[in-house]
Amino acid sequence: MLDWSAIDTVLLDMDGTLLDLRYDNDFWNVQLKRHYANAQNITIAEAEARISAEFQKVAGTLNWYCLDYWEQTLQLPIRKLKAQTAELIVFRPDTPNFLTALQEANKRVAIITNAHPDALALKNQQLPLQSLCPVQFSTHEFGYCKEFQELWQRLQNTFPFDPERTLFVDDGEHILDSAKEFGIRYTLGIRNPDSALPARDFQRHPQINSFDELPKLG
């Protein structure tokens, strides 16, 4: 599937790729509606309708991932609430060994996540992610999320990489499309980002269930 000798740089999504997406899905799809319903004294169904409408307004933009935006829009202490279920922040089972193998193979590795810097910090507090992958970027630093070509250009200016010798791994096909449009040669999708949900298939990119399926790093 991959020829590691042709790859110098590995760019990795975080949530759903390195970490189990269950935590984020549970918070944004379940817990948030309960908190909002309680704060507004409305039903869960009414909370879901209002939050879904707000989600639709900013889907595919940086605000979708912005904790400041959601704290202001929903008038909720999102950071504090997210920390209440931090025990759900866990690695996908194959992640630690894969990151260690990348280090030992002397690949240039960086996390590139749309998560807000404070969300990234919470993940680092909960897990030894920083030691396994010290180079980490939140797209908020660049003013664009991964859906935009401007992000990839600004990332390349900060963390120079040769797109022809780069692998990018993500659990979102539309984000892989964006990377491919920029010219990143090797893209890879994660079929099972959330351990509580069924796997799904990618239509335009190679896909795996586990990093263990990849050729061994030499």
C-alpha cells in the first residue's frame, strides 16, 4: 500500500485518527444538548434543533471547531464542560506503536488538527501525546481549517515539506480531498474513527482500520 522509502514527512490528523473520536462525538452530539437544554430550560429535542441550526451556519469553517465561538454562541462554558468527560480521551489502540515506529524510522512527523488550541491542550494533558509526537499544529494558528487551500500553504511555510514525499492521514474524506488538491501525493483514510460506531468506506482514497495494516517501518 505504501512505500515508506518514498515518504519523508507524515502529517497526522488527531481526533479520529490518533485518538478515539468517541469522546468528541459524545460531547458534541450528546452532552452538549443536555447542557444547553438545562441552561435554556427547554427539551432535549428543542436543544438539538437549535444547536443543529447553529452547526449548519458554520459547517466547513474554522468557527465549527472554535471553542470561543461556541461559548459565545451557546452561552455555555464549553471548555469546563468538555473537561468533565476527559476520561473518554483515549488513543486508538494502534496509535502509540505507530508513533513510536515513525520516530524510530526518523520520519518528520506532525499533528495537524482543526481542534482549538485549548482542546489540543486538554488532549495533551490526558495522554502522552506530546512525547510521542512533539510537533503539533492547531489550524487556528493559521486562520484556516484543513478544508481550505490557504491552510496547506501556510503550514508548508511554517513546516516545510515536499508534497510529493508526504503522507497525510485523516478520518474525513473531504479533508483528504483538500490535501490531495494541494498536491500531497499520499493520502490515507481511517475507516473506524469512533470505536462506538460502525466503520465507513472512503470512495476516493485508500483506507485502513488500523495502522498495523501498513507495511512495517524499517
